[in-house]
Amino acid sequence: MKMKQFNLLSLFLILITFFGSANSTIVSHDERAITIDGQRRILLSGSIHYPRSTSDMWPDLISKAKDGGLDTIETYVFWNAHEPSRRQYDFSGNLDLVRFIKTIQSAGLYSVLRIGPYVCAEWNYGGFPVWLHNMPDMKFRTINPGFMNEMQNFTTKIVNMMKEESLFASQGGPIILAQIENEYGNVISSYGAEGKAYIDWCANMANSLDIGVPWIMCQQPHAPQPMIETCNGFYCDQYKPSNPSSPKMWTENWTGWFKNWGGKHPYRTAEDLAFSVARFFQTGGTFQNYYMYHGGTNFGRVAGGPYITTSYDYDAPLDEYGNLNQPKWGHLKQLHTLLKSMEKPLTYGNISTIDLGNSVTATVYSTNEKSSCFIGNVNATADALVNFKGKDYNVPAWSVSVLPDCDKEAYNTARVNTQTSIITEDSCDEPEKLKWTWRPEFTTQKTILKGSGDLIAKGLVDQKDVTNDASDYLWYMTRVHLDKKDPIWSRNMSLRVHSNAHVLHAYVNGKYVGNQIVRDNKFDYRFEKKVNLVHGTNHLALLSVSVGLQNYGPFFESGPTGINGPVKLVGYKGDETVEKDLSKHQWDYKIGLNGFNNKLFSLKSANHHQLKWSTEKLPADRMLSWYKANFKAPLGKDPVIVDLNGLGKGEVWINGQSIGRYWPSFNSSEDGCTEECDYRGEYGSDKCAFMCGKPTQRWYHVPRSFLNDKGHNTITLFEEMGGDPSMVKFKTVVTGRVCAKAHEHNKVELSCNNRPISAVKFASFGNPSGLCGSFAAGTCEGAKDAAKIVAKECVGKLNCTMNVSSHKFGSTNLDCGDSPKRLFVELEC
């Protein structure tokens, strides 16, 4: 009897292993769509990177994504964050990948796991750990035994972690797709035959892991089978998979763009983003992912680039702090609702396309039960009045009208009926005056005068080879003896450095000579400054600073960082120039700065008796200095920011946790911005940019989970360039005003994001004009007082909803002409 029971149990376990668990989901694909349990699906996804937020933010971010109409969350997996040292792993805190996937699952959503492990993502070194680069005979992303072994080890570890927690759909989990490699098709030609062999190996390795769901390869034309190739970009409507049996999938619809230090603020309109989505589904797409749906924050030193900012807001539908970015979030939500209602025709229907002329096409998806239609106008300048199925439709330039029943237009991408939220910094209460203490970057003089370091080498070495990316900072130090008879000696001598340092500081004989900051992406430059040398021994100390390692391009891992030379002393004697090359001298190298090595940012350092902080004569504009102050956490639940205007460049910690690099002294250029943005025509990262001549980033996110609600908190600054910490202020981020420009026959929903609506600044129904903050009544206006109606419906409430109609606001006193009637509203919160 016992033997029979054992055999039955064994058989049951074998069947589960073979066929999947009782709750398993079968995920596959055909030429039209991803299928889940045999049903073709329209899948609407959004990227949320777990390390760019805090774990307490995850449920709210995922809930808002679901409320916005998404059914899938996509994330990269960040190798260098999880394996900072070889075979030493970290999955704690906001790196708890399993917890993040389970949070997605608990919200009832699917997940796409983009293991890579190359991620790009404007992440430091593209997600690769620098120790990998420093292994012998190492080359990334090609046929290289060392790289392939390490890549397979990490990929297998992630897959096994997911399997152990039953997180693949084949086990009943939420992961319906996984990705191997990333955008390799963009660079494969640079690797020749080895590139093709490598991508074939990637496919075979991934397939051997037997995860039970499909693998994808983005930007990989002719991806090896059974990999599914996908598209990335601002638009993918013209994309066609190389394999006719693969569905049309879009893994990265760039919702905005990232920021570089010294760059302007990018902005992609809700109209254009919605247009790109609707066009994709009009032309046969069935899976679309927003990159990013929530961008978040590059805490610590994870920002790549070089020169990627701490903010990774990306102008995404959810802003850096997790607030709804309106109107983008709401305008897309309306589109998602309609696309889901059309799922059956879009995935099973017969497709026919009708050319209506002048770049206007109608597409019909029809089944026996239902037909759904799109009318797309890709003309960037001309609106279109077209007749389709016996009815006239006005389709604005660069827009798509969605007709779920092929009769009534339910949505047009250019007609935004969602409110615009104006986010402001709350200054209702006087910000707390911070009482600062400070100390210099101690033993700096010992370093720059005596050249005492951690390593001695003959010649110049690459910064990342020495630091292993443990620090942004590396001292290069050497000595040179000069006497009166030296050929170089003159009254006019200079130090000349060929450098790839992102920032270079130079000292000669303990005196600061000057610095050079990379601008306009010119990361290969010559630094030259006049110096005062002495007869005898002269000490040279060069501080090389990195601001994020390169994360994209063929062979990017071998790109130079630091001071690669030559380093020369130059003597000018009239028309004659004499050079002394110091590049092959003996150089001392010191990794990092002493304040970092002694963890002055740690709360424990406050009790260290040898680490004295001064309360007197707070210096401003002092280089290489540390500052510290206590503060109370702002009341409430609104997101917290710290305004670092007035500081130079450095890093900031809250209660010992780094919230990232800061550089508010680096302003964008004065030109290239526009007051108004025309959504029409193709978007690029420079189109519609704003904040010219302003700091690229002035405000820095302080997660609530970093703060103590009761008792004191500590902010610590390391100031590299020199700034004034007395200007630092903590504030909260709130919705200050909301505006709407809703079209007749639609509903408008207005909300101050959990704050009461306090007043109506403007309201007019008819043909008003202007931008939010400067609305003006038009030539025709509804008979009823729009401001009174809106005040009655909205003031004192957290939110309100109104029908935009002549019945609600009264017939207009004059003919409004061909323009549709609209309701313009501006509310104070």
C-alpha cells in the first residue's frame, strides 16, 4: 500500500513537472499576438525599474499603472547592482527583485523580465560590473569564454531565483516573457562574424534554461529562433518583424527622454505619444511597452552616460516622485480603455486598409461579431476632412481617430480632454533654517604635497582599471626634479594634460592650478594652465573625476576614462617650445577621497571622536569640503525634495543614504527652447525642450522611507567645486494648479491630487484661447456663467467631473464657426 501511494505521488509530481502546475499559464505566440492560455491578447505594458524607486513606492506605482490601463510591468535586471563583487550578491532593499515581481503579481498584472544582462538604460556601465572588465583577456558581448561564462552564470542565477519562487507563468507566476541581450542589432555589424555567433549562443543559452515562456530580443532583426524580435524607438508603426511568424511587438516606446548634465529638459507631448501608440495598433501591433512609465531616481552612483543626471524622470506618465503626469497619464488611459474594448477584432479580425488620400488611411479590423476602425492622418501640417463609410470625419494633422464600432469617433489622439497638472514646490510654511557644520576633505594636503597613495605604477593607467568603479575620484600623483640647467626651465611654463576625465582638477606644489569640465560631449580634450615650478622637487597631483561610465555603443567597455596622457610640462622661450613628458614616470594612485573612505556621510561617523566638525565660519565656495546639518521631515505624505540651488557639484546623503550626485551649477545652453510646442511631426529628443539657461537639475528626490518622521534627520553634502550650503531648503511637491481644455461632448475630470480645489481662476465655454496660466475668453461664449458652474461643481472638493456640453454651459451667443466648442478651466489647489 505504501509503495502504491509513493508511485501515485511520484506520478503526480512528474505530471506537474511536465505539464506545469495546476495554476500554470500557457504563454506562446503566433504571427498576430502573444497568446495566453490559447487566447490572443492586446498587451499594454510599462517599464518601472525597481532600483530607481524605493520598495515602499512599488505598490503605489504599480497600482497607478494598473489604473492607467496597463496589464503588464516591464523591468530590466541590473547585474552590477546585484553582483557588485564577483559571486557576492545583493538583493536587499530596493534591489529585492523577487519582492518586486511578487508586488506586480499581487496587483493582478503580468511581468516582462528583461534579464539582458546588458541593459543600457542610461545605467552606469550599461549594467555590467566593472570587475568583469578587469578580468584577464575580457571582451564584452562577443565570443569570449570569460564573458560568456559570467553572463551565463548571472542569467542562470536570476532564472533560478524566479523558478524557486514559481514566478514564471508556466509555474503560475506573472512573468509571461523574458529578454536576453538588448539592442544588440544596433551594434552587431561592429563585431563581424563573432557578433552573429555570439547572438546565436545567447539564444541557445537562454533556450536551454527552460523557463516555459517565450524569450524576446529587442532591436534584433532576424533573431535566432525561437527568439521573438521586437522594436524600440519613438515610433514603431512602420516596423515589420523579419520572421513572418512573429507578432509585431514594441518593447520601448520612449515616453520622453533622459537628461544629461548641462542639457535642457526634454518634453514629449501627450498628443504625439498617443499618436504613436494608436498608429502602432492601427498597423497591426499587439504588444506595446512604455519606456519609461515611471522613470524614477538614479540614487547613489548608478547613473551612467557619462553625464546622466540623478533625476530619471523621463517625462513619463508617472513622474519621478510617483505623481500622475497629467495630461499624459489620463490621455493614454482613455486610449488604453478603447484598445482593450477592441481586443478581439485587433487580434482575430481580417484587416483591410483604405487610402483616403493626402497621407490619410483607414484601417478596418473585422470579425463576424464586430468591426473596429482607425483613421490615421500622418500629414504633419494639414488637417483632413474625410468621408468614410458614408460619414464625414475631421481628423487633425498627425493624429489618429479611434472608432471602436467603425461608426462613432470615440477618441482622437490630438484632442486632449484630460487636465494638465502644474506641479509646484510647497512653500506654505517657512522652510527650516538649517544649522550647518563643516570640515575639509581631510589630509588633502598630504595627498597633493607628498603623493601618498594606494598604488604605485610606472606610467598612466585607466581610471576604471584602478578604482574598479569603487569611487568617482582618482588621484594621479608624481614628482619631477628641475634645476636651472634643465632645458625646460623658463619664466613661462605650463602643465599640459591630455585627458578623458569628466572633470579634472590640477595641483602643483600644493597650489590649485585650475580645472576643466567636459562640455558638449567632448570627453577627449587638452587641459593647459600656467604653473609656478621651483628648482628641486615639484609635486604634481591631478584629481580625475568620473560622472557615470559609458553605457552604450560597440566596445563601450574599452572606452578610456581618467587621464590617459600624455602629461607634459611645457616651457615657452620666445618662439621655442620645450616639452618634458611625464607620462612614463612613476605615478602614485589614490582611490577615492578620505571623507568617503571614512564614511563621513554615515550617521555613525558623528560619534567618531577623531572626526571633528566645525560650527564656526561656515565657508562658501570652498572646494573639497563636507557639510552636515540636522532637519525635521516635512509634515504630510507629499513627496519630499531638497533644493540644492547655490551648490556646485558633489553628492548628497540623507541619514546615510545617498540620493545621488548633484550639479546645480551646470546650466543648460541659452538657446534651443520654445514657449509653445507643436505636437505635429516626428519627435526627437531636442524637440520641445525647455528650461534653457537653467540648472539641468536643481531639485533632488528625498524618498519618505529615507526619513525619520519623528526626531531629527541628517543631510550630508560633499562639495567638490564650491558652493553655498546656506541656500539649501527642503520642500514638498504638490499640485498647485490644474488646467483643462476639454472638447464638447466629452467629460472632464478635475483633481488636485488629494488636495481640495480652492478656487476657479478661469472658466469659459465656447472658443477660448491661450495657454494654462494665460487663458482668455473668445468671440463666442456659453450663455451660462461657466466660472459659477465650475465653482459649484468643484470648489472645496478633492475632485469633480463635468459634461462639456451646451446643455451644461448654455448655447453660445455667437456662431463659433468651424471650431468645435471647448471648455477652458484653470483651478487653484
